[in-house]
Amino acid sequence: MYSSLLQVFLLLLICERPAHGYDLVQRLTGLGVTGIERGQVYRCLRALEQQELVVSAWLTAPGGPARRQYELTAAGQDDLRQSMSEMSRLGRVVSSCLTRWASVAAPSRAPGPP
């Protein structure tokens, strides 16, 4: 369900702070996004880099392996800003839909005499 929004989620998380792939996978869960495989995340990160929405660099840490850290580009910030505007509109549509659903899904009262 979330795979079509994965790019936006990753841009948001990277906008909050530059991060490596494993960190982003963990933070997706904190965002409430479940069911995304690590491979999907890494493929999406490569696509974001090809689109020049993020850049990456290998960072080495003492006592640990080198990790590729991703940062947002100016184009990535613009894309994220536009995506958030679209998601805001979508949120209003979803809210309206849920309100309508609640009114038709509510248990109906037993019919009384006319």
C-alpha cells in the first residue's frame, strides 16, 4: 500500500536529517510505514539519486563499516515541497471519504413504525 508513496516518505526523512539506508528503514517504521522491504528502500534511494533529488557519499565510522549517507538536493527539497502540497490535498479527500464511510457503515437503527 505504501510503495507508491515510498519516494515521498524517504525524501521527508532525509530532509529531517541526512541518513544511511538502514537508518531510513528503521525510521520508516517509526513513521508508521510497514511492509516495505529493505530492497525496495535501496532501489528507491538509487532512483532518487538518478533523478538528482538526493546525493550520497560513503562515510566511514571508527570501528564500523562504511555507509552511504544520503542528503537532499535543492531539487529534492522542491520535489518534497510539491509532494507535501499534493499529500495535503489527498489528506482532505481521504478525510472526507472516511467521514462518508462512517455515516454509511454505522449500524443502522432498527426500523420503527412509520
